[in-house]
Amino acid sequence: MGAEVGVRLDEGVLVVTIDRPAKKNALTAQMYVALAEAIAEADRRDDVRAVLLRGEGGNFSSGNDIGMFVTGDAAAHRELSAATFLHAMTSLRKPAVACVCGHAVGIGATVLLHCDYVVASDDARVRFPFVDLGLCPEFASTLLLQHVVGRNKAAEWLLLGAPIPAAEAHLAGLVNRIVPLDMVEEEALSVAKRLAVKPREALLATRGLIRESTVELVEARLQREGIVFDTLRRSREAQDIFQQFLQREPAAASSRV
Ligand code: COA
């Protein structure tokens, strides 16, 4: 496993940690591959009954590493490795809990739609910044978000791209539970452990039934979004926006979100 993705087993829970705090846990191609391997391992291993996805250093994830969107070999590698991770998440049969604190941006937000239970700290902020980046949303979020929060709220979040405070995400149904920051890790692990001791076959069957009606739609939407996303990513409009982010003054950062 790459150094920037950690994996440990804790009483039947595979704790998968995004660990690149200096970059607010922005995800590189190597990290997508490591995350995909971790999720596939969770699916395969009999001693793993649930997954907990978390970020190190006070943030969940700032999303895709924007440097990897810039046209070139890195972008092609990103496409493939990100797709591997998306596929691992959508194929996972076991329940996944997300522990969200600080920023959950881009794929750090859309991955929540593939988890079964989201625990957030009161400081957490979720953001879908795709349009502002010259992109379209991914991870079947154009389909799943409206199932979770309703069409108009999904349109507001995806089109305007403003940061969503934890309380609003909770009220809208994206987050199951909000707890104070110093309790968020403990609470998320506790939920995952509660899932891990449930009767195995009944738990997997029920989870499968909850998802059954959207499985094929999700696969089709992943492919469709992937085509639009890649076309937009190559556009002059988007490439200029990526360069602006990469060349900005440090002080400009916090005003973005
Ligand atoms: N890709 C690449 N680098 C990123 C990144 C990303 N998605 N998110 C953060 N970083 C880097 C910053 O460039 C900075 O690097 P530096 O220290 O070498 O200058 C470092 O991580 C710290 O980020 P900074 O912006 O200074 O932190 P902040 O607390 O002021 O703001 C965010 C945090 C998440 C609000 C802000 O970094 C941000 O908006 N990131 C981009 C999020 C995004 O649009 N993701 C793409 C989704 S498709």
C-alpha cells in the first residue's frame, strides 16, 4: 500500500486512511490505485466486515490533485486510476462508513454518496466545485445526489458549488450524524464496529437490496459522466482555471472555499 494511503484492521473494520495532510489529502493517481486496492481487499477478506474511510490531519479530502488535470500523461494515468477506484467503490459489497472532518471537496464529497453512513464533525464543509473548475461532477453524483437530497438541492449544490456546512448537509440527508470534532473519529469507528458484528449474510443482502435499483443506472452514469468530464477537462476554459489554482498566491486559497 502506498505511504499516502493507510490501512489497518480494527475488530472487523478495515480503516482506510487518506494520508497526505500537507495537500489537504488531495488525491493523486498513485493514491487512487492504493485506495482501489484497499477497497478490493476489504471486499475479498472474510475477516473484514465493514470499511471506514477517513482522512488524516483534520481534513477528509480536498479532492483530485488539480495538477493531475493538466493535459499530458499524468492526466491519462489519473483517468485510469480514478476509474479503478470508482469501480472498486461501486462493486464493494460490504458497508462503508465515512468519517468527515474539515474539507470534503470534489471526489472527497462525491465518494460520500457511495458510503452507507456518514459521520461529520461540526466543522466539516462539503463542496462540489466541478462547474467552477470548468468540469462536470463525477462518481455518478449527477444521478445519486438528487436521490439523496432532492433535485433542486442537488442542482443548487452542483451548479453553484458553494461550500455546504455540516449542519446543512445533515439537514438535507447527505450526512447521518454530526458530532463535535473531538468525537468524530470515535463515533465513526463505533458505527463501523456496530455494522461489523451484524449477521453477515443478512447485512450484505440488505445492503445489496438497498442499492439494487440504482446499480445499472450508476454504471451507465459513471461512463457518461466520464466522457463529458474528460472532454471538459481538456478544454481551454478548464485548463486556464487549473493553471490559476496552481499559480495562485497562498493567501488566495482560503477565499476560494
Ligand atoms: N490539488 C492540488 N493541491 C491542493 C489541492 C488539490 N485539490 N487542495 C489543496 N492543495 C494544496 C494547495 O495548493 C496547498 O499547497 P502548497 O502548500 O504547496 O501551496 C496545500 O494543499 C494547502 O492548501 P491551501 O489551499 O493552502 O489550504 P486552505 O486550508 O487555505 O484551503 C481548500 C483548503 C481545500 C479549501 C483549498 O486548498 C482548495 O480549494 N483546494 C482545491 C479543492 C478542489 O477544487 N479540488 C478539486 C476537486 S475536482
